[in-house]
Amino acid sequence: MHYILDNWSFDPFGIIALAVAVWHEIGLRRLASRSRPERTRERRLRSLWFYSGLAVLLIAVESPLDYWADSYFLVHMVQHLLLMFAAPSLVVAGAPWQPLLDALPGRSGRSVTRGVMSGGWSRPLRWAGGVFLRPWVAVFCFNAAMVAWHIPALFDLGQSNSAVHIWLEHGSFFATGVLFWLQFIPSPPFRSRLPLLGRAAALLATNIVMIMIAMSLSIFVNHPVYAAYGHVAGVTLPAFADQQIGAAILWVCGDFWALPTMTVTIRKLISDEGGIGTALERFLSRGGQGAAVRGWASSGAAARSVLSARAVPPASPAPPAPTDRPSS
């Protein structure tokens, strides 16, 4: 029991999570004051997912899990999965964006949205959102963070430097996880611009990256690659066996999130597009259609004038005016 009750830590993420939860509640109350009861009930139910994500985040960084992650690589991999998969996916499912916007001080409701969209102070935020919310940028950042922090040099740096470990490693895992899962999980008012076929491809590519990381830690090497776990006092599990178990956890448990999402995406792809082949043809033909649309747009008024001229039939000549014939 002491493994669960002892070794809880105080992490700045706890203060941030508490502040965000209070902020979110303020936004929910402001929205409830001018929304229909059923809409308010829907937001409250969604908020349970959001708060569950914050709870999983705190379990990953505040609980004894974080303490034992310093001694066992396999526990560290469980922590990484919670930070990149479980917590972000729950937060995204909770769709906290509109309540957080409405909780901004001195603003409420639509004025908040107008302030975010047009206010000068929000330009850097809008620029960052415009860049990192692009589907393939989000997918790339997620996979880049996963690969980078499993490179031995960066991994050992995070283990030896608490600031790097907390803010850079954990922070990048969670932030890129939110960006990544926004492309797959409905989270109003955000709408993913990634087509269904692109989602399936992104999930497959991410799964391959995870498998390659796991294989590079268990199959392609025959020795421990992380110096931080080479000589841990009191640990009887061999470092290489610990590394292999951690790689298996990364491989198998990561599929618990990737494969169900891919299954749902492929089923929706088949039902909506009529099959993967049809979806692929439509996806590849978009480039040519886009070029055609741009060509028509460049012709502008000339094209419209031609179409309008063809649409209006030419006026028929007026019949000759009747003339009076002299009577015979």
C-alpha cells in the first residue's frame, strides 16, 4: 500500500491544472446564463471528460508514478503514454475551448469571440493557432516530440535536469498530444480539416513510428541505451530487461489508442466515401480540381461575362410595322 500512498510530489502542473479548472467553471457559468438548459447540460457532461483529462495529467506527474519513473524505465513509459495519449485525448473530448474563452476577465459571450478573432493582443495567438493547428503540422510535432525525447542524449538530459524534465519534456508531450488528438476527436467548435483518408494515414504513420522506437529499444540493441537507468540503487531488475519491458509497453499500450481510432476512421471512411479506393481517387483528384478552380478564378469577370452572355438568348428582331394598303 505504501507504493500508492507514499511519494506523492508537488509539481507546478498541479497549480496550473487547478487554475484552468476554476477558469473553466467560470466560463461554464457565464455560458449557462444565456444558453438553453439542454445546451448547458451538454456542456456539463463534456466537462467531465475535460476534468478527467486533467486528473490523468496530475496522476502522471504528481503521483508515485512520477517517483518510480526515476527508477524504472517501464514506469517511465507508462507516464509517457498518459501524457501523450490518455490525458490529451480526454481533454480534447471535453471541448473546453468556448468556456475558457468566455471566462476571460472583463468579457463574456460573443464579445469574447470577437475579441479573440479581431483583438490586436490576440494576433500572436491566432498566428500560432494557424500554424500548429494545421493537420500535418500537428501530426509532425507529435511524432517529432515522441522521437526526440527517446533519443538517449535528450532522455538523459531530462532525467538529470528537473526543469527540462517538467517543462520541456512533459510540457511538449501534453501540448503536442492535444494538437494531435484534435485532428481525430470531435471537439467543438474546432473542426479538423484532415480528411478521413488523411486521418487513417496519420494514425498508421504514428503507429509505425511508435513500433520503430520500441524495436530500437528492444530488438535492434542488446544493451541499455539510457545512462540514467544504468546504475539505480535498490533496483534488482536488470537495466536491459527493464528497457525491453518498457519498449513492449510503448508498443502494445500505444495501440490501445491508435488502433481503435483507426478502426473508427476506416469504418466512417467506408460508409461516407463508399470505400477506401473511392476516397483515394477523390483525394488525389482534389489537386487537379483546385487548379481548375484557381484557373476560373483568375479569369474573373471575363468568364462570368461569357457565361452570362450564353445564358441570355439573343433578342429576336421586332416584326415590321403594318402599313396601310391603298384600297383598290
